[in-house]
Amino acid sequence: MTLTQLNYIITIAETRSINKAAERLYVSQPSLTSAVQELEKELGITLFYRSGRGVTLTNDGAEFLIYARQLYSEYEGILERYGKNGTQKKKFGVSTQHYSFAVKAFVDMAKGFDMSKYEFAIRETKTAEVISDVSTMKSEIGIVYLSDFNRKSMEKLLRSSNLTFHHLIDCKAYVYLWKGHPLAKETSIGFEQLTEYPCLAFEQGDSSSFYLAEEILSTNDYPRIIRANDRATMLNLMVGLNGYTLCSGIICEELNGNEFVAVPFRDDEENQNSTMEIGYIVRKNVILSKMGEQYVCLLKRYLEKEESNTV
């Protein structure tokens, strides 16, 4: 087994195609196929199912991929720290729930590196996929939140995925809506005021557990609810339908624009304003790359600034 073969397997898994992987790796398709077959023979397992539609990982292949990514990432870390004049692009990825501040920190981090030498990726995605991406080393860092409601379930899920959670900031729930909304100028908003407007929530796919919801108070009975997959659609629904969402209140106007406002949520006996603890997750005992260290530093700096502005 060679590091080159590990890189081949990782690239095929990402592209789901022998031909596309060969193009990305600048090798011939027969050479790539032969290298995979040699590795499968050496390991005594089948890594991929092959069909006319492309390739998919077998169960053995999916398990092998986790270790392959871990080993290859450590190799890239050695090159990053000690290597010189390398031609291999270093990779850095972040997976996050839909937080504009996480994207802002990523943008600022990427500006500090020569992007011709790095392959960066940021994925705003479902909670389960954030956890999966970090667990399988598709991303180095993930951004999620814990609360009194979801903490036990989330911590159990993180432990089973060999991940650790690191605190960034605690914040109360806010009602996020556009400035033209009838409630936008309120000093605080109670749940009873929101019943005639659609609640907007991010789609969690098949993993529809309340514990994976990105929004606080996810178990409430909302008379009107609309689910969306991305932040741009969410913002359009706020303007077009006077929708709202319950969030951390940490808003990056540079990315979201200045047409929106976060109003403190006013709790009551039935709707307690649970605290959101936002943090980042990484694989247990991992040593962050230079990009990872810089990204976390920028996250903390941005959130400390936001926290001081609200005091």
C-alpha cells in the first residue's frame, strides 16, 4: 500500500467516477483502475461497486476511507510542517450549520494564504452531515450548537463519532426577520406574536430528529412552517412571506446585507429562552493545521467582538 494509492481512493470516493478522478489526478484511467485493483487484492476486500453510472463505496470501502483520509491527512500535515517546494495542494475544509459568522471567518482565513497552493472548502449543511464530514475527515472543523434540550443526544452522537466539542460563545435566542416586517421595530418579541407568520427552518433531510434542528425551540407547535436548504432562500422567504427564524442573533451584515434585524425573543413559562452554546468540533486528539488554527482564532476574535457589542 502506498500514499499514492490512498490519494487515488480518496479522490475516486469524492468524484464517484474513475474517469473524473483520473482527470483530477492527471493519470490515465487504466493506470488508476490497475492501482485500485492492486490495492483491493492486497487488502483482500472490494472497495468500490462499479456500474455504468459510476462507482460507489462498499461497506468495507467506506470504513477503509475513514482510515485512508486520516493517514493521508497526517501525511499532508507532515508536508505542511516540514516539506519544501511540494506540488501537492494542501486541503482545508469547514462544515457548519448555517452561520454567517462562520463563513466570514473562513473568508478572512483564506485571504491570509496563497490560494493557488491550497484547496479550500466550506460547506453550510445539515447537522448530521457536519458531524459526518468531520468524523470522516472530509472537513477538519465543524460548527454546531448545544442547548439544554439537545445536549445529551448531541454529546452522545459526538462521542460515538470520536469528536470533541470546544466552546466558542453562549447566546440567547433572537427572532431574525427583515426590516420591513411588522414586528421588526419591537424591542422584544413573544411567541404569541409570531403565530400568524411562517416560521422558517433549515431542512435536515432524513435525519428529522428535533435534536438535530438548527433552530432553538424546535419542538414548539408552529401553525405555519416552511423548510429551506440554504441561507439565500431563507432570506428571500423572510422578505417575500414575512417569515422569521429563531437564531443566535449573531449576524454578519457584510454577508447577509443590512436589510435584516435580530430582535430578542421574549420567553414565557411555555417557551423558555434556552441558551445556545455555539462551538466547534474536531476529531479527538487532532492537531489543527495552520489553516485550522487561524480559522479558530478568527472565529474567537469575531465572536468576542460581537459579545462586547451586546454588553
